[in-house]
Amino acid sequence: MTLPLSLLHRTLVMTTQVSRRWRPRSLLQLVLLAFIAVMLPLGVLMFQAGQALSELTRLADVSARQAVEETRRARALSSLALEMERSARQYAVVEQEDLLNIYSERANEFGELLAQQRLLLPDDPDVEALVDLLEELKALPELPLEEFQEALPIFATFASHTDAMRVATNRQIDARIDRIREQASAVQTRLWLQTAALVSASLVMMLLFTWLIIRPIRQLEHRILSLGSATKTSSQPLIQGPAELVSLGDRLDWLSSRLAELEAQKQQFLRHMSHELKTPLASVREGTALLGDEVAGPLTPHQREIVELIDASGQELQTLIEQLLDYNLVQHQRGIQVDRFDVTTVIKELLAKHQLTLEHKGMRVSWFDGPLEWQADRASTGRILDNLLSNAIAYGEDGGYLEIRGYRYGPSLVLEVANSGEPIQAEDRPRLFDAFYQGRAQRKGPLKGSGIGLSVAADCARAQEGRLELVDDDSLPVCFRLTLPWHPPQLKADNITTTLSLTANESVDARN
């Protein structure tokens, strides 16, 4: 198997080098060339088969003609020998000179035919014996009648040698037929070998040109798939093939660079917008804090209510801006930082962060107690849980339930955040984790969500090779499940790369 594989490898290398120097001008030209190259060995096979068939036909025709001629000549010799004997015996009885003339004519004819037959059987002893006997028989008319009559028994020997010559002639014809049959068998074998070789050559050519046509198409397919990938390679392989496909590859390169520019502009816009919004928002929140502390003077109950509303709206707006910053950060993040941490501690910190909001909504919270250590990206895991808690608080019912569950399941950590309230509609489920998607459910509070919280959470889960999904729960109508694998401590941030752009199978809708 080593020799054929190395031969195939060398053939592919040579073909690649040739294709780099020569490129068909069009796909039609390549297809026509492939058709001609594939049909050429078959045409050669058909030509050789026709030549072999013509040669066999010619040999069979010549052999048949010779066999008929030689058989007729052998029968004619037997008939002439019989007529010569009949004429000689009649002359010995009636003594008529005309019979001798007939005898002499038959003897001369026999001699001519025998000379031709001698060419067919040059070394046959019966033919040589007939030549000698014919000389004696030609001399019989010169003998006296008594000696003529005494020499008549020689015709028996002459007839036996004539019959033996006819049998030898038949054997010679049979031998020639056997040789033609063997030659036909050899031609058939040669044709089968040529058929196998030329058909194999056609198959090789077909596979070669199929590869030449499919290769640039696959390169274009990979180029198209890379357009939606967050991982961009610095250099793309050159499209080698017909001019149309090469031109399409150039257009895809232009499209890829244009999309990269648009992506960079989008990320720059998000960064600038988020930071530009945070600056005046900080001033607004600082002013409301001063008013709430009555630095500018005492407030009436109605004024304090307005100040608290402004402060709550500013806090909500700050949360939205932080979500935009998180989304921008996750879009550029390509690795994870593995730490060993207690999941329970992270949950307590997040609940303390949302304590005022939970008290305002009157939601009752229950979570698992006890240490649950895990090894993963602590910041990303906290960001996921923070978004899930914010989503549950925003869409959960006032005075409802919020339940946080955590447990080990084999080599994975499973965390569930479930809440009471309006269940997620079936129409929203397919797009639940799409960025900037607003579901049909109404958010509780004065401001609408940005629609990126669940998208950021899903991206953070995929960055850790985990998954975030909406599952059915028996006790509460809305339940999100986070599954994270255990990461080894030596894992570095540059060892895990993730494609943060969602595919059609992974995309589901964000509600916050």
C-alpha cells in the first residue's frame, strides 16, 4: 500500500504545481477539458478494440478461404487419383488410345494440384511419396500392354497415400483454426488488460478533475463560513481554479474586510456610547444623592418621592450601560481565566447586590446552602448568574418566588435560576438568547431592557465550553439552567477560543 499511496501523493503534488502555473480561464473550459481528458482513454480503448476486431476478422476470413481451397484441392486430388485408376484399368481391358489421353490429362492435373498441396505440406511423407509415385504413373503409357497391366496394383498404394494426404490436410486446417483461436484468446486478454488500464486512467482523470472543480468550491465554502466567525485568520488560502471562482474569492475577501470594518465601527460605537453616557449619568446620580441627603435643604414628601424615582431610573440606566459594556467586553474576549472558587459565595455576593430590588418587589429567595467549590472562570460565571438574577427580578411577579439551585452532575456543575411569573411564550423561545431581541413579555419597572443580558450570559457560558438553556420545571414556570465543565488548573486563557457569534441552532431570544 506504500507505493500506490506515495505515487498518488506525488501525482497530487505535481498536479498542484501545474495548477498553480496554469489556470483555466473559465469553469466551462475546465469542464470541457475534463470531459475530453476522461473520454480520451475510452476513445483509445475503442480504437484499439476496433483494430483488434478487424485483425481477427481478417485472419478468420483468410483462414476460411484457405481452408475451403485446401479442402477442395484435397478432394480434387482424391477424385483425380480415382479417375486415373479408372482410365488405366479401362485401357488395360479395351486398349483404346483415348483412354490413355484422358489418363495423361488427369495425371498432369494431379501433378499441378499436388505441387500446390506440397506448399501446404512441405515435409509430409505422403506428399513426397505421391510425387515419386506420380512420376512412375506418368510413365505407364510408354510401357507395353503386359507391363502396363502388371503395374496396375500401384494405384492402390497411390490411393492410400492420397487419402493420407487428405487427412493431413484436414489436420493442418484444424491446427490453423486452433492457432487462430489462441490468437483470438490472446487478443481478448490484451483487450481486457487495456480496458482495465484505460478505464482506470479515465477514473483517475475523473477524480482529478473532480478535485480540481470541488477544491475551489470548498475553499469558497470555508471562506463564506469564516465570514460569520469571530475568529479571523490573518491569511486566507488563495483560491485556485477557474477565473469565475477566483473572482468570487476576491469578492469574498473584500466582503470579509468590509464586515471587519463594520464590526470594528460597531464595537467602537458601543464603547464610546457607553462611556459617553456614563459621564453625565454619574453627575445625575451624584445630584440626586445630594438632594436625597438634603444638602440643598429639606425635602417635602412629594419632592423626596420624585428624587427617589430619578435615582431609581438613574440606577436602572446605569445597569443598562454596564450591560452594553459587558456585551462589548465579551465580544472581544477570546479566553478564560480559570480560578477555584466557592459558588455559594458568588451567589451570596450577587444576592446582596440585588437585595434592595428584591425587597422592593417583595420576592422570596431560596438558595442552596453549603460550600460548592468549582474550577472555572469566576468573573464569567458571576456575570452569567448576575444576568439571570436581573432577568428573574425584572420579569418575575411581585411577591413571587426566586429559587437558586446548584449541584454536581458527573464532571459538570449545574446551576438553575427559577422564578415565578409569566412563562416564556413558545414564540420567544427560538430567539431567547439573540442580542438586542425584545420578547413579548412586559418588563417590570420604568425602563425597558436592552435585550443583551441573556445574550451576554450565553456567550460567557460558551466561552467556558458550557451551555445556558431554558428548561421546563415542575415547580416554577421559568427556569434557566447553566452547565459548566471542570477546567484543569493549568488551562491558560489563550488555550480556549470561542466563537461568540451565534449559529442558527444556538440562537434563542433575550427578554431583558
